[in-house]
Amino acid sequence: MPGGTDRHTVSMPLHLLPIRTAGAAENMALDFLLLQRYPDAAAPRFRHYEWRGPAFTFGYSQKIGFVRANLPAGEAFDLCRRPTGGGIVDHRNDWTYALVLPRGHPLYDERAPQSYRIVHECLAAALVAGGQPAAVKQVCDPCETGPGICFQRAELYDVINPRTGAKIAGAAQKRNKHGLLFQGSIEKATVGPVDWAGFQARFAASLGPVIGGGAAETPWPDLNEDEVSGLVEQYSAPEWIEYR
């Protein structure tokens, strides 16, 4: 299996949540609340989600001046700072997902580069199974200096096209006392025709054994609506978007 976690005993199935479509602030808020407030705190959880309109997100530590200088001029789009790290991500033509692993899960305890590699090995395997060339980048380029604009270059353990070296997928992480939030994106323009519903099923199937207990479709959790709306408001506010 990709990544392998044979030395661990894990039995909790991966919860596959329904697809939701929302604006940037709401998508970021829901990802964060799946980390902080999921009713079954011991369960790994996964969701693919879509965007209500054109959107960009950027990493928690990025400077807003750099971000604005690298966004398209004269276009209307949602913009939101993510709770995770990483660079600027263009969501206008991507396939976006979030994976949350509870504290104490084997991948929570891995160093960040290794959890990144393991999840991306599962993603690459799902693409290959669907007939798309994909591999995990194994060599760090000397020019890699930190997060900037995602998909301009591939970094260590990103998913790439092995024929061209083009970046296909990247992700960012946040680890806290509740668990590990993994936010990932596939740029659709870097792959050929894909049955995305079939890809999602293959990706979940590939993740299942690594997570430790297979995968099971699960209803959307009963989150506190006041907390959801409050966090959406916070993520929409200039104080959040522009605080760095």
C-alpha cells in the first residue's frame, strides 16, 4: 500500500463526507471546524468540496502585499487566508479536498514531510489507476525557498507528471492538539480527461488502508450553526485576510 503504516494498529474507518459548494471563507471555516469540532473526535474524516465562484486562497503565514501582487488584475474573485500554510492557490479550475486525522493517529505523529508524502502517494496511485501519469516528486530542487505561488513549481513530495515534471497536486497542513488538517488541490489543467467521481472513489480507497480502517460514506456532522457563521464572518473580515 502507498506509504505503509504496518507498524501501527488503526481500526477507525475514514469518514467520507458529502460534497458541499461554498464561498472561500465558508470552505475554510468548515475545514477548520472539521478539525476542531467534529462530533466523532477519534474518526479520520475526508471531504471534497467545490467553489461558488472564482476563488483564491493563500497560506496562513503569507504577506498580503505579496499575495495581492500575484493575483490577476481586473477580475472578481473570493480571497481568503487559509488556516494551513503553503502558497497561493487558484481554485478556478481545481479539485479541492480536506483530510483530517485525529490526534494520536499514526500520520498525526509522523513528521510533516512524511505525512505529506504518504497522502500524495495515495493521490498519485488514484490518478494512475484512472490512466493518468502521476508520481510523487522525490528530489528537492536547490531553488526551493518556501511557499510562493502554488503550481508554478513542484516541491518535494508534490504530485507531478513524471513525463513533463509539471506539478499536478500540492497541499498544506495544520497540526494542533485536535489533530492534523490537510488541505489539498489538484490543478485540472495538468491532467487529461478525468472522471472525477471515479477518481474520488479511488483516492478514498487508496487512503483507506493507510488510514487504517477502510472508508465509509458518512452524513454531514451536526456542527453548531452559530459557530459556523461566526467563523465564516471572521474568515471574511479584512482583519483576518490582511493581518500580515
